[in-house]
Amino acid sequence: MKHQNLAEALAAAQAEMGHAHFDSVNPHFRSKFASLPSVIDAAKPLAAHGIAFIQHSRPQEKGVGIETVLYGYGEQIGTGVVPVPVDKSNAHGVGAAMTYAKRYSLSMALGIGADEDDDGNAAVATPKKAKSVVQTVIEEENLQGDKVEANARAVALSGIDNDDELLEAWDEVKEDNDFTVLVWQELNSQVRSRIKRLDKERKDAAVAVEIAEVAEAKKVTA
């Protein structure tokens, strides 16, 4: 069928297009999406109606930008730049960002569905809080222990005002490495900082005593 202009041809091509096949899975959101080849396959009716598309790279300050431009019947339609930030500043990072931008640019330009509709949840989802080092150790080492007892011991430690008594109680906890990790996980940041400070002061004092004893021994032998 012969068309009078690019817009008319595009309308006819879009009427024949289906949405792209969701042939890939996003491992972070566990959602399906259409890969770039799948989106290009969905756009094939363009050629039958005398339309070509070129995806131009547009410079971006902190990433890449792709603009899909449609050509035909002596006309062209620009569809705007899709900017995508680059997570890793290497060839792989840039290439991945460009593929992502090309997929979104083409699907947007032609009205092709390429992602599952999650009602905007992915865009507004609260980022997961990073796991602490202690929590990571507990999970990776599959540490076993009585969390109730660990919590009780942490509460007891938090209630000790005397520095010497706190260090003595912490030394008792450290006799069991696995239990130490579990108790540390239950302590609040203030108690953790206090224990670290007291432990450092004790070590520094021990070093000072050792230095003094060495100096005294040298005087005796001199």
C-alpha cells in the first residue's frame, strides 16, 4: 500500500505491530522484559511500509543517550533522546547502558510494550538497606545460636555503667566466637562504640606498660 507521508505510513505499520516478546528476566526485580532483539523483531512492519529507523548516539555528560529517528517519504521524525547513566566507566558498562537505552528508545518511539507493568513500584520502591558486616557473617557462616539468649546478654551489657565491669562481661561473651557475633548483632551502636573504645584503651595501656618495662630493664643492665 502506498502512503502519502511518513505519519500515515507509521500509523499503518503500528496497526500491524504486536508487543515485543518478554524473553528476558531482570534478576534484581525478578520481572520479565523484552530484549533489544525482541523489540527490533516487533518493529519489522516498519520496513513493509517504507519506513527505516536509525538509532543515533547523542553525547551525555554522565552517561549515554540514544535517539531513535524514523525516516521515509522524504521526511523524518525524531523521538527525543533517552539518557541512561553508566554504572561502570568501562567498555562493558557503556555497552550495557547503550543497549538499555536503544531498547527503551525504540519501544517508546513505536509504542511497543517491552516491560511488565508494575504500576510504578520499581520506580518508587524503597532501596533495601545494606546488610551489616556482622549480619553477612552470620548468614554466610550459617552461625547457630540462641538469639533470645544473645538478646538478653546484649541488654545486660547495655545496662552496665562501670567500664571495668563492662569489659569483664564482654570478655566472658568472647569465650564463644559464634555467640560473640550474635550478641554483637544485638548491641546498639553506642554500646558497640563504648566497647571498642574501652578495648582499645586497655590494649594501649598494656603496650605502654610493656614499653616501660623494657625501658626499665635497659636501665638495670646499663
